[in-house]
Amino acid sequence: MKRIAALATTGALALSLSLIGCGAKPVAEDTPSEASPEATEVVGGYTASDEAPTSTLTDHEQEVFAAATKELVGVTYTPVSTLATQVVAGTNYAFLCKGEVADAQGTTGWYLLVVYENLSGEAELTSAEQIDLADVHVTDETADGEAAGAWAVVMPEATELLPADAAEAFTKATEAYVGVSLKPLATLGTQVVAGTNYLVLCAGEPTTANPVAQLYVAEVYCDLDGNSEFTSVQTFDLLSYINN
């Protein structure tokens, strides 16, 4: 199986990623939140969290990521988690990252970056795609060797990856949820309603014999009394964010 095709030159890669980053923007605002005039959340759309994410990368993954992105300009990427890996003639890594565009506003967003490390330990960035919170890609495909493209989802070991309010809502929601054992990776965004919705990217395993780990996008609703429930749990379409 061949590795993901790389862009032609470092210069072209930097330019391409700069253009991707410059297109990054928050979800369109509808009505300002009445809860707080200074709140970043807006009614009617998910807004990316401003909190600094916690990284779960190993030391080696940190080194691979740093080597592959050291010459990039236009966007500063902070890796949060290794979502999946793919063994080829070397290894492909799919990293979930928080990205900040080098513009006057310092616009932030979520990105999925793929880094290829060859057998000699040399690393290069082969794709970078922004995750649009208004259109997160999901799929009905099950996780088998063909559907997942030989990518293996990495289950997280860290337990404190979400801000306190999101973590509390997520934990309460899991108490009444069956079918999949979910582990949160990051709060992608929040939405102010009569309460709060949280959009959470998770790794999970179906509670069946010989389960195959998958990535999920879970929507958690927490009402004004602190009661929480999952309103949607869908399979995250990893392959749609990867340029083959």
C-alpha cells in the first residue's frame, strides 16, 4: 500500500496551508448570547472553544510532528491527539490540531493533519484539512480494514482532555448511554441554547465481542438544571479529511 502523496515542494506546501488557514473563520453568528455579552458562543451555531487543548501525543509523535511542520508559515498548529495511524513503508499519522491563523484576529479552528514518517525517521506533512464545525463529516461505514483504509484508531489514555463543564456534561450523558464505550478527545465547539450543546470528538469501541475502535462525533446537551444526554452520536469520517 502506497503512502499518502506529498505536495511537490516545501514552498508549495507552505503556500497551500497558508491558503487553507486564511479561509478559516468562526461559524456565522446569528443572535448574540443573552447569558453573557462577552461570551464567544452564539445562538444557532457551534463556536470553537478558546481553551488551550491538552496534548496526548507521545514524545516520539511530538518529535515527528515538529519535524514535519517546522517550516510552515501562515498557520500555527498545536497537536492535540493522534487520532489514527497507518503502517505503510513507514508510518502515517493523523493528528487532530488546533490551528491559529497569522492574521490580525488570530483566527482559530480545528484541523486534521497527516504526517508521513519514512523508515529512516524523516517526516513530512502530506495534508491539512480544516474541520468545519457547521459541516463535520460523518459516515455510516463500519470500521473494517477496507472502510478504514487500514488506519487504526488510537484509543486515548488521558482522562482529563475536556474543560470542566464539558467533561461533567459528557460524563453524565454516558451514564445512560449503551452500545459504545466512548472516550472524549476534544471539545470541538459549544452552542448556547436553553442550556448548552457540546460537540465532542471521541474514540470509541462498540460493546461487542472483538470490537474495532472508531472515531465518533457526539453532541451532548446539558440543560439549565445540569441534566445531560447525548442527542447524536455518529461515526467521524476520517478518510474524507485525508488526501489520498
